[in-house]
Amino acid sequence: MLDIPMRWYQQDTVNYIREHRHVYLNLYMGLGKTRCCVEVANLEKCRKVLVICPKAVINTWSEEYQKWGNGTLEVISDDMGKTWSVDKIADELKRRMQFKHDFIITVNFAKIVQSKDKINKLTQLLFTTEWDMIIVDEAHKIKQHNGGSAKTCHKLGKLNYNAIKVAQSGTPLPNSPLSAFSQYQFLDNEVFGESYNYFQKKYFMIGEYNQYVALWDKDGFKKKLHSRMISFEEGLVSLPESMHQGITIDLEPKALKIYKEIEKNFYVELDKGELTVNIALTKLLRLSQVTGGFIPLDDGGYEQVSNAKAEALEELLDDISVDEPVVIFYRFDTDKTQIIETVKKSKRQLFELSGKKDELNEWKSSTTGDVLIVQIQSGNAGVSFVRSMYCIYYSIGYSETDLEQSIKRLHRSGQERNVMYHHILCKGTVDEKIYKKISSKMKVARDILDTSNSDSDIIAYLLENRE
């Protein structure tokens, strides 16, 4: 256990959690959310602590407890066997728990998903254990109130009402203020009630495509939200500057023609009302894939139609010293293929962080100017890339949260140099429109954290801003 005094805001956070018991911890990245929770477990002499978190931060919790814990709890992780079934993991955890009366267990969101007919053995084990403290790390992951892992968290919250419960995230309202409902169901369902429909009607105006438009009762919503929340912003950490550069490129004539045909059909179908939100999003994905250089085929394969982004990436890498590490974010597997080929040309060593590979530690321990390619959905939370001052976005999705979280992987506590972000955007395409939309929402609102950017919101924005 390290003997380093807590900062004043960390001590205030610990005191707040101990006093209020059910707390949303909204601290900027690098301010020590994890340390605060470990300190609460120390002071409250908790014997059974459950942490539900993304896969990427499971090992982080083990490391943080070794640093800040008082050593009375055995750390148990669900990541003990990458090829093990969930039931086998549950059996092993149960065996260990029988011999260890005091423990902190870390569980990945993906392993506690409830289906309509079945609750897996791991989830059942969590339900039948009486917890002293439950922490949901990166709580915005349970923003969908009817999602499988969200339902598990809700039930755990109800079964353990008297436990200390902490939801923590640097982006509490990732899509819109509607996201608060599910997260607060875990903390305390008395805050917003148990009915999502009632919650929605009481506080919100909902527009076309089921998008959030405005709050009926902003003051009432804000009061409820902050009744369980403690917040500290990035001003408490002295960070270097960060700069964003949009690199606009032209698609080749053939690729642009294909893009315009798909875009035209997309808007025609939208205007006729023939598309559901999910189908519309699928078609938007096709547009984004074209800007990356590929179109999907009926047989499941892909045809390459453009090399514009790959050429722009090659120029960028040429402009960055070969001694400098670089982080490249992408969305599609076809993007990854292009990136890998381009990086190889630059003679740099390549590492990957995605749903299939985790080479983050190898990249961190490297001492050369290598490249870490990161699938934005896999590397947008709970990890640090402060080794690099250069970040390139080859492609992004429609999620403001993914973009904001990924940006903070480099520009956070521990970064000692100015950070440069390069966004490769195809001119006159969905790239520019989506980037403009989500970057305009990148500020966490100072009054109610009012960040509105749902999938349906994106569709409405594209309709309003068609060419």
C-alpha cells in the first residue's frame, strides 16, 4: 500500500460517498475515482466488494487495489481463463469465495448479460451474495435501461439496497439526459422512480425519430440528478494543450459516384418513411464504409473503391518523426486492413487494441516510434495512451461518448506534452457532417451535463443538413 496523501478533492469525494452511500462519481479522467472507492472500502471495512467494469479495466482494478488497498481483501478476477465458459468461471469464483471470506471481485459487463429466459451461473452467484459495496465503473455502459447488463445492475442495486453503491464515469450522460434513468436505477430507484415511460413524460420533450429535444422541467431534473452526484472537472489537473486538425480529402471520382448513389437512395427512403432507425443506421454505416474505401457485397465480402484515406494516413505518418509513438483510432475491420498495410510501409512496429487483440502493455513498454491501432469501441474507456502525443482518427462512429472518451485516453493526467489530434475526413460526405455534429456536442454542459447525441438525433441532423 502506497503512503501518498489524498488530494483535497479526493478526500471530499470519500467523505461524500461515506455520508450518502449511493453516489454517482463524476470525476474527470485522472482525478482518482478508483482510489477514492478503494479508500472507502478501507475505511468502511468492507468484506465483500463487487466491481462491474469493462474488460479493459479489470486488471487496472487489481493494480489499483494493490497500490491503495489495506491488504485485507483478496482480489478475484473473472478474467482467469480467456477460453472458459461463463459457467466455468462462476464455478471457479464460487470455489475461491468459499475459502476467502473477504474479497473484491471484478466482473466484465459482457458476462452478466441477462436474457429473457436465462440467468447464467455467474450472474446468479452475484445475486445470491450479500455485498458490502458495489461499484459500476464506466457506468455510462448501462445507459440503455432495457439492456441485459443494465438489468443485472438494477437487480443487484435492489437486492443490496443497504450496501454502498457507486456508479462512476467521466461522461455520465453519453447520449442524452435520458441516459440518467438506467444508471440511477442501480444507485437508487427512488430518485427517478421505476417507470421509464413516466420518467420520460415527466421531464422530456421527445421529437421525430424518438429523439430527445428538450427538458420540460430542467431545474427539477437537475435537482434529482445532483442529489446523488459529486463532480470535479478537469481544471483540478494541470494538463498541456491539445489541438484538433480536420484533414479534408477528396474521394476519387468512382468512389464519390458510388457514395452519392447510396446517399441519394438513403434520403429518398427516409423521406418516404420506409426506414426504421436501425435500418437507417445500417445504411449510414455503408456510407461511412465507402469513405473508408470499401463497399459491402451481397456475399458478405467487400470491394475496394478508394485509397484516399490510406494515402492521407501515409502522408501523416511521413510527417511525424519515426521516433514518436502514434495512436490511430478506427471503426471498421476494413479500415484496420488499410491501416495495417499503410503502417507497414512506414517501417514502424505495429500493436493492436481491439475486441480480438490486446497488445496495449507491449506498446506501453516499447521504446520506439511505433503505432497502436485502436478499435474505437474497444479502447475508448479505462485505458491510458499518454505515451503518445499524436493521435489520428481514421474513422469514427456516431457516438459522442466514444469520441470524447477516446480523446481523453491521451489528454489526461500523466500527459506531459501537447497533444495533436488529426481527423481524416472525406469532403462532402457523412464524415464531415458527423464530425461537425458530435464535435459541437463535446462540451459537458455546465448546468445538467446536457449532451444530446443519440442515434436518432444523428439521423434528424443529417436530414436537416443534406446538400
